[in-house]
Amino acid sequence: MISPLAYVDPAAKLGKNVTVQPFAYIEGDVEIGDDCIIMSGAHILNGTRMGRKNTVHHGAVLASVPQDFHYEGEDSLLLIGDENDIRENVVVARATYAEGGTRIGNGNFLMDGTHLCHDVQIGNHCVLGIRSMVAGESQVDDCTILSSNVIVQQHCHIGSWVLIQSGCRISKDVPPYVIMAGNPVQYHGINAVVLQHKSQVTERVLRHIVNTYRLVYQGNFSIQDAVLKIQDQIPMSDEIHNIVDFIKNSKGIVK
């Protein structure tokens, strides 16, 4: 159902059973999949490509022009998957360049006032808390939680199954499965409760993850030496390989 009080450009492509409430605004270069709900006051701007069963709440702005001095008017994209809940006043910018893309995966919950800058990559099943902000070209992997008022600075990579507590400012990469808290931000253990309830990680592997991060954060070693000791001392599993690969590929983790 499309309200006659909404503006929907005739060139926009809307799937089956899409609801557009009064005073929503949808531009022409937009594709919206089946069963989406666009609430009143939401703005869906040029470059949006949205999958199925997404809900966009009041006052959200999707595919805003990137706040990047390198942007020169290219027709860039915001790519959104399926079953995302995008709450009130969320702002998501599209990419700076046509060959790039700001991406949001499937099943994410973006709370009130979340701001995603240009070329941000959000995985699947993440929660971004109230007023959390992710700067340009940063990446948040699957099943990660940013609590309210978290600020992630440009070019940072947040691993999977991470919990970053309220008010943290992240300026370096955060490896998988950890809890980060405080300012300056520090390691506060592994995200064991969520891992136990939501993933298939066993008690044995949880102990191995704890011992891995004991070497990284409490072993008084360089990162390079810590990785060597992990490979020498910790039984390998998919999770440990994930940690090692993340650290090896990072330009610097929160330490």
C-alpha cells in the first residue's frame, strides 16, 4: 500500500506488498524489495538498493550524499540486504565512488540516531546502539554489538561477535569475540555469554579463546610474538584461526 500523501518517484522500483506511509519520500534511482515498510517521514534517496522485509522508521535518511571532500557527484550506491530494522533518525550515506558501495547485510538492528558514513560495511545480525556512529570506510563483522554512543573512527575493522560497551571511542581494529570498554578503550575479556547462547562455540574452544587473548593482552609480548605463541601453544580451531588471521591482516589492534 502506498499512501497518496507519500512522494514516490515514478521511476522507483518497488516490489510486492511494500507499504509506504504518508509523507515518506522515495527518489527515482531506488529499488525496494518485497514486503518492506517505509514509515512516515523516511527518506529513501537515489542509489538505494534494498532487499526484502526491511522496516525503515520515521525520519530515517538512506543513501544521503557522502560527507567526504573526495565526493564529486558520482552515482554511487547504498546496498541493503534483507530483514533489517532501521529505526528513527538513522542516517546512512552512500559510497564516495561509483565502483564502491556502503553495505548493510541481513538481520541488523540499527537503533535511533545511528549514523553510518560513506563506504561503511556492516555484516549480518549486528546491533548498533542509540547514537552510535561509524566513520567512513570502516567495517563491522557479523553478530557484533555496538552499545549506545559508540564512535568508530575511519578505516577501523571490528571483528565478529564483539561487544563494545557504551561510550567507547574506537580508533584501531578490534579482533573477534572480545568485549571492549572504557575511555581510553581497553580489553575486558571475551564475549562469552553471547558466544555460548548464540553460536556453536564449545566450552573447550571458549577456554582456548581466553588463553589466546591472555597472550595478546596480558602476556607483555609484541603482537608479532603473541601470534607466534598462539600458533605454538593454542590448539587450532576455526575461531583461533579467525583471531590469528584478523591480527595478521590488521594495521593495528586496540591494545
